[in-house]
Amino acid sequence: MDRDASLIFVFQGLLIGLIGAVIGVALGLGLLYAFNIFTASPEGAPLIELYIDYSFIIRSWLIAVVSSTLAGLIPARRSLKLNPVDVIREG
């Protein structure tokens, strides 16, 4: 029972990491493409050629997901020491 309650924190950390990493990558790429479009020359040619390193994006995404999952372990370990009935009763 206590272990199930502590796993909730780990899953929440994983879920927050996944959602945050996807939003971060999408926002970063979107801003990069928007910058490239809005800084184009009058002829429509981009002033700066884009080079997107997908391996860097994947590494950054993995770091974000792993770090948020590991951050979920801190409250998970603390929740193992608590009695769930007392937590529900006292809030």
C-alpha cells in the first residue's frame, strides 16, 4: 500500500517531464522557425541558414525526462515513511 502511494510521485514526475519536454521542444523549434521566417530578406530568402541537430534535441529531451523522474523520487521516499491514513486524516 505504501509503495503504491510512493509510485504515484514517480509517475507524476515522469508525466510532468514528458509533457514539459515535448512542450519545450515544440516551443523551441516553433520559435526558431518563426525567427527564420520573420528575419527573411525582402526577397524571401532566410538571412540565417538553420541547422538543427536532432541528436542534441533528443539528448536534451532525455535529460529533462530523467531529471524530472529522479526529482519525483524525493517525495516518493518521504512518503514511504508516512502512514496513508494519517495523511488523509490530517491533510
